[in-house]
Amino acid sequence: MNNMIASEDSKDYLISISVKNNKLLQIMKLNGLETAADLSRACGVHAGDIGNMLNLTKSMRGKSGKIRTPAIKIAEYFNVIPEVLYPEENHDFPLALNKLSVEANYADMIQAQSLDHMRSPEELTLLTEDKDELLSNLHEAARTDREVDVLFMRYGMGDYTREHSLDEIGQKYEITPARARQICEKMFQKMRWLANNKKQ
């Protein structure tokens, strides 16, 4: 048996993040349903379809723009409109990445406790991609000049010579840091969806 040990350069911790659809989870819990299997038995929707909804691997609407049948059936079961079952950002776009593992040292974890230094799974993946493709997808995904400018400020792109904090972006646009982060996350979801579609 070989005596293999980790290199001195390796990080001490492996952090795994799993993103779930908390909108649907909360409604399930309020109705005494803990798992996808519980909901499946209650409303007759296949557990795999419920899994897609919980993991946000499928958006509320399909490519045709129509609300998917499982979402309609579950909404009818809970007597709500389908829109309340999904985060707004996932009405039209699935989460391209709902799991992420990162290696970190203790100092990295302390720094990451600040909201301003945290990166979403979408950001971490996209920032490693080709910058030209990133810019192309950014302009294609943006609905307003503000969305482009928010990302440019955040990452020191375009006319900005440094990265700006969420607080600084919020001050410029008179929005909260949380709203600035939401704009970034929504843009990255759209950009990831575009990037994935171009690869297919």
C-alpha cells in the first residue's frame, strides 16, 4: 500500500454548497411534507419532476414560454399560483449550477463570512471562463445598461480600474447592497444559461 499524503499546498477544508428551491420547500413544510416523495404521493406529480423543481434544474416555464405541467399541478394542489413556487430569477431560467465544492483554509473562510466577499456558484464558475465570451454573454443577457454597469463595477471591467464593493454599487444606484448582489446573481444565471446553450 502506498503512503500517499496531501501536498503542503493543499487547502485544509472542502466546502460543499447545495442550492435548493426554498420557496417550494417552505410551502411543503407548512403543509407537513418533508420530502419530494411525500409531495409526490400527495399530489401525483412524479418525484423526479419535483426533484427538478427543488434543485432548480428546470425553470418554471419551458422554452415555449408556457408554465411546465408539474408546476401547474403542484400549484393547484397547494391552491397557489405557480409563480410562488419558484424564486423570481428561475421563472424563465434554471440554475445552471446548483452544487459547488471549494477548497479553503481557515483564513479564507473567515474572509468569506462577509457578504461583500462571497461569490455565488454562478460567479465562481463564470469568472474562470474566457473573458470575451463572458462579455458577449453579458451584453446578450442584459436588459438595461444598469445591469451591465453593475457587473462592470463589481469586477473592475470596462471603464472601471478596480473591483467595487456591493455598498459602493448600492450608493451609486441608490439601492441596497443586497439588491446589487441580486442583480449580479440574476445576470450570472442568464449568462450561464446562454453559455450552456451555445455549447449544445
